[in-house]
Amino acid sequence: MTALARWCIRHRLAVLLLWLATFAGVGAAAAVVGPSYSTRYEVPGTESGRAAELLAEAFPGQRGDSDTVVWHTGGPGDSGREGVRSAATRQRMTQALDRVGQLPSVAAVSSPYQDGAERQISRDGHTAYATVTYDRPAEELDSAVVEQVVDTARDAATAGLQVEVGGPAVGLAQTPSGHLAEAVGLAVAAVVLFLAFGSLAATALPLITALAGVGTGYLATGLLGHAMTVADFAPMLGTLIGLGVGIDYALFIVTRHRRGLRQGLGVAESAERALATSGRAVVFAGITVCIALLGMLVLRLGFLGGVAVAASMTVVLAVLASVTLLPALLSYIGGRALSRRERHRLHTHGPEPGGPRGLSARWSGCVERHPKLLGAVAAVLMAVLAFPTLGLHLGTSDQGNGPRTATTRQAYDLLAEGFGPGVNGPLTLVGEIHGPGDRLALDRLAQSLRDTPGVAESIEATVGGGDTGTITVIPETAPQSQDTSELVERLRTEVLPQATGGSSLEVYVGGVTAAYDDFATVILGKLPLFIGVVIALGCLLLLLAFRSFGIPLKAAAMNVLAVSASFGIVVAIFQWGWGSEAMGLGGAGPIEPFLPVIMVSVLFGLSMDYQVFMVSRMYEEWQATGDNRRAVRVGLAETGRVINSAAVIMIAVFGAFVLSGDRIIAMFGIGLSAAVALDAFVLRTLLVPALMHLLGGANWWLPPWLERRLPRLSIEPPQAPVRVLIPAAATQPPDTKATGADKARSRARS
């Protein structure tokens, strides 16, 4: 790392030009080919996946998605007698639907006023809907075209006629596309950095390096979508993670550089030492984050693999910017990395003495004096916050969970009130017909489904492609309801086997609820393996770095606690609805099935960051003195402030993504910001040091035979002595200190 830092400092202009060229090149390529993202979160090999495949084969022309125009009468100015069948309403809506049908990308419009479409009018006659079918999937549609459909339909609204539009295309078009969340997060980060550094130049460096890495990663993610399946939320997730770790990594390096300057080192030497120490820790932390993210590949789910690779790529670029671009920029600003007051103090009073002081030192002493009490308080707090995780319900959060003011949410509610909650998530039964007997069995099945508990309506069977039949089933309950999931299970295990007995008809249950239930089943089945792989790899790295069993095991336990508590907060807000409407996040609903996997991988990686930065300083002190109490006290005192500053920045960046307008990204933002807050302010600065004080020398125990066989992996090598004048009273004879350290280590390890 020292050689890399020296080269970057000596060739600082070349480093800047290389980064500019990389950014411009990736940006030009992304502009030429355009992004390619997927909104299809499919799981191959499931029953719902097989149903979707058969539908695509049987109806190849129906590749376009569809939206729903819903209108309701009964407001002020409406007589309430004829409802949607009144001549005025019929004429007004027919004209509006005709105009919608003439818009670009609209393939067809199915009106309830057409012959045979009476079922599209509610029983009370006050609600009706029309289906707008596009000529392509929702993600391929121009948002301006979809907005035109919405505006044209809603222009028909009057004082007594409410018109709303819902569906996948409208949902995508009305998702905020700006970068308000990133801007707010960066603004808060800038304020925290300035308060920590007191220097505008030093404040700008972490922001510049983070933006360089994340900006390049954001553009590269669009290119990655042409090589593999990448989910549509991958760029936002990569930006969220990249900004958080990128600013924090640069913060750690700049903080170490500023310490060197205050101790009297030259700019180049201080930057080199910062890279040789904190820079190595940054690389190690980045590796742990990437390992945790790439652990998602174990699940063998296409779109999650793309998310893992995209996020890891952004983290790698953030690390590269921190260890190459940052030292070049440090050499440019020179002594301005210190504030004007610090430069004046250095010039007037000379280098400052080392050693911990201030609030961090006092807190470290408090934890040392009361480890049992403070550790118990922290453990109880984490257990209470983790409690809601026991009620975690995985499922689909649809437009019924959107903000009440959104037209998609209002369309969803109107359909549920007029036609029953199940109309928003119908089940599709798809059968493979092998002869006339199977066709008769399919017709009988459609009839018998009407008498099945939990089924509100069963639509007559239709046949497409010659050997594929479909039946649409409307449940009595909403798509997110546990009763609907139980209906899917009952259809698969009881109703369908009985109805198709004696025939060769094979029927598969598909639809939104069935697909998400299958997805959740697959995820939960593979989650133990995934978590085991991530924990094992993380523990192996820590074992090699710290030569101890206790450190990796505590890190794994703390990571599990942080993940559980953050999930408890996510469940309380999004599943139980505690404050979700007030924050503009919509109503209560289940948690997305893929959220646990992504959050576990991200949180395990981020939790390792603080573990590495804090314990590496403790380990350095332990190697020097062999005194566990001193090692824990000094390590916490010297890293506490920078960890807390880094945590505040990451919380601000993650928390700002609540403003993204996307429910999934908001889940990530709240979950990650809560996890970082708990990790930094409860676990790393309270529970971990309390446990290390209680365990004493056992923290660093490793069997001698294993010690000899393990390869060496050093995070922060011992620093060379700083070449500044130090008062004689502060020095000790080197031989005496070494002998004391050897004796202390010998006593602790025995």
C-alpha cells in the first residue's frame, strides 16, 4: 500500500486523468447502448414459474403488460341512481377510452360497455373498470406515453365521477426518477464531515472520491444489464451502498492522515502512512463487504446474482477511489487537510502529543468500569428491537401499499371496494391438455372451483395454443392476505388433485400471490446455507487477521444481533404499519421475499467494517503490551469518535433514501440506517468492548498448533515511530517496555 500511495502522490495528475477517462469512457458506452434492467423477479423450477412459461408459449402475442382505468360514481354532484350505467357517465367514459386507445403503444382497450363485458361493472353499479393493454412490457414503455394515458383517462373526471389508473406501467412511470435522496444524503454527510474536520478542503475529499467510485459504478451497472439479468433496483441499491462505504472509507483514511499532520509529519509521508494503515483496513473491509454481497450467488437466483455483482462492483470502485484518487487529492491540498486553527496551533506549539482524550476516552473508561451493567443494557435493547422479527411475513407489497394520494393506490382501493379485494391479485390456473378427456376435466374444474371455500369467482376455462387451458380464479381475500396463501396451498394439495383425478390433466397454480409464495419458499429454504456461507467466510478472514477464535465468533454474534434488530424495525414500520403512512411510505404490508437476502448480505459486510477498524487498533495495542484491558480501552477511545462520525454519515446517506419514493428502496434505507446506528452506537461502542473486558485474555486465544499453520494476514502493520521531538518524560527504555509486553502476553496466553 505504501508503494501504491507513493506512486499516486508522485503521479497525481495522471491518477486524476485516469479516473476522468474511466468515468467518461464508461459514461459514453452507457449512453450508446443504454441501460437494461429487469422487473421480472422470477424463480425457475417453481409451479408458478411453470405456469408462466406455459402461458407465454400458449399466448405468444400477449407480451404487453396492461393497466386498469377505474371509475366510480357517488361523489358530490352525482344522483347515485344510475351509477356508471347512466347515459352521461357512459358517454363521457367511452369517449375517454376511445382517446386512450388511439395513443401510442396502446394495443387495445377493453371497455365494460362492450357486449359480454358486464362483469367489469360492480354489483352495486357504482364502479367499473377498463383494461388498457400495451404492445410491450411495462419496463420497455416510455414513461411519457404512460403519463399521457393517465392524463387522458383522468381528464374525464367530474365532481361526481372519480377516475383513477393503476397497473405496472403506471407504477413504473410515476416512480420518482430524480436524485433527491442522494443529494440530501450528500448534504448531511458534508455537514458532518465539516464538523469533524473544520476544513472545507478535507470535507470535500471523501465526497469527491465517493462520487467518483459510485458514479462510475452506477454507469457500469447499466452496461452489466446487457451481460446478465440485473434487477431494476440494482442501480439505486448500488448507489446507496457505494455512497455509504465510499464516504466512510475516505473518512478513515483522511482522519489518519490528519493525525499524522498534527504529529508533525510531512504531507507525503503522512499520506503514505495513512494508506499503509487505514488504507489496508479499507481494502480488508471492502473485501468483507464484497464477500457478503457475492454470497447471494449461492442462492442461484438470476436477478439476485446481477444485484450482487453490480453492488460488489460499486464497492470495489469505491475502494479503488479511496486508495488511488484520495492520496492524489491529499497531495494537492497539502496542509489544508487541517483547519486554519489546527495549522496555527501546529506552527505555534509544535506537534501534538498522541494518545486518546476527550469524550471517547471518558466513555471508554466508563465501559471498562461497568462492563456487566452496560453490556446487559445493550443486550436487552437489541433483544427488544429484534422481537418483531419473529412475526416476519414474506409476500408481495403491491400498489395497495402505496401512498393514499397516488392514483395507483386509489385505483387499487376502488377495485377492492367495488369487486372485492381478490380482484387485485387473481390466480391463474394453467393446465396441459393431452386429449378430449383433459378438456372435459378442465371444464369440470372451473365449475367445481366456484364451490371452493375462499374462491369468490371462477371464470370459464379458455384454451390457447391447442393444448394449454387457463382458468382465472378470483380469491375472496387480498393478494397479501395469509388466507390467499392458504387458498393457493389448498388448491395445489387438495382441490386440483381431486378434480383432475382419472385424467392426465396437469394444472399449475400461478398468479401474483402464488409466485411470491413460491419465491418466499425458495428463499427461506436456501437462507440457512446462504447465512452459513457468509458467516463462515467472514469469520475465516477475521481469524487470519486477528489470530483468535473469540474475535470472529463475537463478530458473527454481533452481526446476527444487528440484522435481527434492524429487521425488527423494518417489520414494525412496513409490516405492522407503525408510522409508514406518516412517512409517506404507504400502508402496512408484507416484506418482499428477496429483502432478507440482500439486507443480510449488505449488513454483514457493513458490520464487519466497524469491527475491523475498531478491533484492528485493539489488536495492535494487544501485540504491543499484552494487556487486554488497556488494548480494549485504547482501541475504543481512539476509534470511537471516527466510528461514530462514520456511522452518522452512513445513517444520513441510507436514511435519505426514504425520499426515493420507492417502497423497496425505502425498506433498504430504513433497515440499513437502523442497523448501522445500532451497530455503531450500541454494539461496537458498548456491547463488544464490554464483552471483551469480561473475557480478558481469552479474546486473543488461539491453539499454538493452529497459530503455526495459519497463513499471516496483516490489516494494519505496526507503525514506524514518528520522527518528531517528544518530551523525555514521555519516553521509556525500549528494552524495559519490550520485556513487560512479553511477560504480559505470556501471562494472558497461559
